[in-house]
Amino acid sequence: MTSIITSIKDLITSVFEVIFSVFKSAIDTVSSLLYAVFDFFAGIPIMIGHMVKGSLEAAGGVGSFVAGNIVIISLVVLGSFGYMAYVRGDKRPASTASKKLR
């Protein structure tokens, strides 16, 4: 008789364990989904931060390149200015200050 009572008790316990495990699995699935959504939106600022950092490092690399070659760049600019002045020559606009107008 006690074995029948023990068996019924084990059956009821197993049914409740199955029901609770189904609910626990559903809750775990929903919480995992919520964590994934939260991590996705939390990752966006991190991604933007990495993108800005990389862009600034690239711009810093270009800036250091320009600063390192400032002498060469200034010589090129001065040479271009001198060439433009040479090509233009002494061509000046005509002066009308000495002419009399009627």
C-alpha cells in the first residue's frame, strides 16, 4: 500500500516538475531575448565610439603627416605662388586717373 502512495506522490511531483520546467524554459527564453535586445542597443554607442576613435586616429595620422612635411608643403606653395607671379608678369590694369573725362 505504501508503494502505491509513494508512486502517486512521485507521479504528482513529476507532473509539477514538468509544468514548472516548461514555465522556467519560457521565462528563460524571454529573458534571453530581452538581454539580446538590450545588448544590441547598448552596443550601438560602443560601436559609434569605436568608429569615432578610429576616424580621429586616421585624421591624426594625416595631421601628423602634414605637420611632418610642412616644410615641403610650404616650399610647394611658395613655388606655385612665384610661378603664378612670373607667368602673370608685369601686366597691370590700365590707369585712368590721368585721363580727363568730358
